[in-house]
Amino acid sequence: MGYNNFGGFGGANMNQIMRQAQKMQEEMERAKREIEESEFTSSVGGGMVEVKMNGKRQMLSINIKNEVIDPDDKEMLEDLVLSAVNDCLGQISRKEQESMPQVPGLF
């Protein structure tokens, strides 16, 4: 029994598996870069609060309309900001799931 038998995989098969793994890793890195360079925007409360994030989950901007700033109803503003941020994060997660190559048998 030679050393080129890796649990039933011949040398040629092992080389093919390694090439496929490298190709998949390159595809995953490309998809990750594309997502990180993308921008995601969420607008809630009829446009009263708008949040923009990048794919690295960094907030790029937040825009709050003056009409929603009510010192007597601080909780509403907090809820709108929280909702917009969580929506952006959800968009990023969905994009990651859609963009990453699927590996049969892993998930």
C-alpha cells in the first residue's frame, strides 16, 4: 500500500479536490469583498429615519427628520433607529447567504 492512497483517494483525485477547494475559497473571498464594498439602506417610519451601512456592518450615515424628534417621545425615535439598523443588518446577512457558494453536504 503506497502513500499516494489517501483513504481511497488517488493522487489525481486529491489534486482535483484541492483545486476545487482553492476555487471555492477564491469565490468565497470574491463574494465577501463584493458584500463589504456594497451599501445597504433602510428607511423606516415613512422615511423619518434612514440608516446606511456597508457590508462590513459599519454605519455610514443616519438621517433623522426633524418631525420625529420629540423630547416627550424619545422611545419612538429609539425604536425607529433600532428598527432601521436591524433591517440593514438583516439585508447584509441575506446578501451573504445568497452570495456565498454552496458546499454540498456542509449545510
